[in-house]
Amino acid sequence: MRDIRLGSDVRTNDGEKVGTVDQLVVHPDTLEVVSIIVKEGTFFTTDRIIDMEMVDRVDVNGDVVLEISRGHEQDLPELASRRVVEPSRDMFDRIAEMGYLAMPSAAGQVLVMSEPMSDRYAPAPDSLFAPAPADAPVIQDEDNLPPNTVTIEEGTDVVDRHGEKIGTVDEIIYANDRTIDAIVVSEGWLFRHHVRIPGDWIESAGGESIIINRSAAEAEEAGRVD
């Protein structure tokens, strides 16, 4: 078994710190951990995606050690995302005035990118491709994560079978086949101590929460971590 604590340092195999674990990318059906997202910081100006195949080990200090050596960290793929929104009537009219052929989506709306995949070429403030208003209707979100996966981050809610929040995710423990063996729920919400919840208690994982098929009382009784 290996465990990854969200917020742990990520290092190259020769000891260079490249960032911290921000999220784990998981297949919700199989609960397999497929990659980790390393938060931007000292070395990275954007978040990076690291396939679990590149993780060599988790050391005695809890640091995630990669198979790559110093100098190769910039080769790691960047996490890219964008939000597609429905344009306002004014924005639609401006697109038409500029002579662009507006391509409607399957839902009938014109698609406009709200957040570019990269900010390397930032648009002018009055550009049609500048960030859309925060309250613009969202049509879809796009990213370059593995298909049909969800992310788990520090603070992801854990909910019992009655729909009651029992805490938030602090740590993920996974088996040799990289499926989640257990999660550790932080103290401080309902519990006065950390609680370990077996992976086979997880009913679903995705969106903003992990739902288990036990009650809070059952989880606390069976999984207390001293």
C-alpha cells in the first residue's frame, strides 16, 4: 500500500522539489488513481499533470518521488482547461458585424471560450476572445485530463449514506494496482480524530464530493486513526 497526502511535496529522483500535490485524478468507476496534479509554484507557472507511471515511490517523509531527474520537470505536460459559455446578444452581434461565420452548438448556442487553454497569448481587453463575464451561462467545460475521470483535492467533501457531510479528504491510500484502498477523513467536522474509510465503502466519487455507503457513526467506530 502507498498513501499520498494532499499537499505533500513532489520531488525529482535526485531530491529537487518541483511542487506540491494539489489533486488526484481518479476513474470514478474503478477508483483507480491515474495521475496527480502538481500545483504551480516555484518551478511551474502552470499546474502540471503527472501520470502515475512516473511516480517512483512515496518516501518516509510522505514526499512523492518521481522517476525523472532534475532538469526534466519542465517536460511534464501542463494542465489546460477552458470554459465555453453562451455569448450575450451584444457579443453575438459583434461577431456577426466582423463577418465571422457563427457555428452553433448542438444545443443551439454559439460557443465562445471564456478561459483560454493557455495565457501565453493574452487577448486585448476589448477582444471578443477576452474572458467572458463570470455570470455568463456555461455550456461546457473542457480540459486535457484523461477521459472519464474526476479529481479529488484537499477539502473534497465526504458524505455519508444519509447525505450528511462527515468531513473532508486529507489523504488517499492506494494499492499496488493503484486503486483506492482507503481515504482518510480529516478531524474537525464531525470527528475529533482522523477516520480511515475503506475504499469498498465508497459509493461514488466525483463532482464535489465522495459518497460512502455507511453512516457517520459506523465510519467513526470502524476507522478511527490515532
